[in-house]
Amino acid sequence: MSTIIKSSSELRKNYNTISYICRKTKTPVFLTKNGTGDTVIMDLETFNQREDDLETSERLFATERSRMLGSQGQPIDAFEKNMREAIAKGAEHYQLTNQHQHPNEHAHPHQFPDNSNARRVYNE
């Protein structure tokens, strides 16, 4: 992944171009202010994926740490039962969160319901 660096003044002048770069390359763009690193921006899809990956890594780390500290875990039958319940609960949650959305929309905690709401929040 190559590093993309832009000045904050370029963001003000060329927001659409920088936004396009973020979406197209799926990499963060580093912004500088007076020649010093200041901010990082990325497209929403990449941000959501990184958040999901981070959450998964944290759960795996906690599980491994628990195992190393002597946790015996659980019998395979109990594990399978818990996994089936979690999958059913996840499927139910997915159906509930997506029943009123357009087919091309995906529910995610960091998505705005519409772009006008996002512009209103960030332009205030």
C-alpha cells in the first residue's frame, strides 16, 4: 500500500478528487498542515472494514490471552450450541436491520441513512 499525502489546503480545493482517491484506492490519505502530519481520511467502506477487523482481532487476542492464562474453554458440544445460537441471533438481527432498507444499502453502525444527513452533520 503506497502512502498518499496531501496538504489540507488541497483538501479544501479538491475535496471530490481526494474523496475519489480514497474510494478508488481503498487506502487512507494523510493530510498535512504547515508541512506536518495532521489528519488521516478514508472512505467509509474501508473505515467500516478496518473497524470490523480491529474488533475481530481484539476478540481473538482476548481469547488467546485467556487460554494462555489457563482457561480450559468449553466442551465442543457447548461450543457448537453457542455458535448456532449466535448465528441465529445474528441472522435475526440482520433481517430486522435490513427490512426497511433499499436492497443496495447495507446496515452498519458508521453509515448515515442518507448523504444529506451526513453533509448536515459535518457542515455545522
